Amino acid sequence: AQSVTQPDIHITVSEGASLELRCNYSYGATPYLFWYVQSPGQGLQLLLKYFSGDTLVQGIKGFEAEFKRSQSSFNLRKPSVHWSDAAEYFCAVGRPDAGGTSYGKLTFGQGTILTVHP
Amino acid sequence: EAGVVQSPRYKIIEKKQPVAFWCNPISGHNTLYWYLQNLGQGPELLIRYENEEAVDDSQLPKDRFSAERLKGVDSTLKIQPAELGDSAVYLCASSSTPWAEQYFGPGTRLTVT
């Protein structure tokens, strides 16, 4: 079964600083990888996804992530953090179901809470 | 375009009472998901619908949980009877196809006392 680990429960950065959130997955084949953001009282919003192709993926709000098969990682990055980026971030992995009709059940990590200092 | 609508947003009940959550997906989205999110955890899929059909309910505790999606639009998730451990946020999401981006609602926060 697939699993996702987000090693950092809480990260604090200063506004304008760079950001990297770590995500490691466990899955036998090439997974489908996602990063979601959740603000307090809100649902999850998709930042970016990786299905295949270029391993550097660009997303919304200036975020990007890089798929590294050798390290089983899909880390999220942003060159300059804004105060509005404070939220909880979830990495998720999916895999095709047996019939190939969907990317199947998403398995989420535990999340990383990002605090941004002015 | 309206997003995924869930109601109620908050619910407090005593244990052993029944409770129901309602979800209205984005118009035209045939795929609907119910997730459970415990405090400090990521969401876990409970059930996935393709139109009216529940195509993946392997994680739904069927002894007390039930769900339905009549007419392939709105969906209701029910718990009967509720237990203390059911306190969590229940998220609904929808997508246009099983391969498309999932759009999440704001969730229903359930507290069982």
C-alpha cells in the first residue's frame, strides 16, 4: 500500500524567505503526486500535480515541486513566501485503480503547518 | 461558478445520536468523494461515487456509516449511532471525471459529546 510522509509538522519562515516543504512517498510504481493547501475553515485547494513528463512542476500561487524518483520525494518550493501563504500543506499520492478508470484512492500525508513571520 | 457546498458547517451531538451531512457538488461533476479528516491528519477517503454508483466504499465503516447519492447529484453521509471517536471534519469533494482535479468543500466539523 502506498504511504506519504511529511517529516515537518510545523515550519516557520519570514516573509520574503524561500520555502521548501518535504514529502516522501512509498509506492512501487510511478505514482500520481499532488500538493494541496488548506486554510483554516476552508477546504483543500490543489496547488499542483505530477502525473508524468517533466519532473519540475509549476503550480498556482508561485509554487513548484520536483519529482525525484531516486529519492522517492516530491518537495514543494517557493522562492519568496508571502504572509498569505500561511496555511497547512498536504502532499498526496494516488495510483491508478485496477480498471485504469481513475487515479484511485488518494493517500494524504499528515500535513505541514506553515507560519509566516512579518 | 459555485463551489462544493456542504451543510451544516458545524454539528454538536451526543453519542449514540444519529447525524447526517449534506453535500452539493459542482454542477456537472459526476464524481463525488467523502473524506474524513481527523485533527492533525490528512483526509482519508470514505467513499467515492461515479454518478449514483458507489465505486469505492472499502473504507466506509458500514456498521454505522451509510451514504447515498440519489439522482447522481447531491449526496448525504449518515452516522447512526455516533461515537465519541467520530468527532472529526467530514469533507466532500467533486470532480468532472475520475482523473480530474478534486474540488473540496469547506467541510462539516462534527463534535460528539
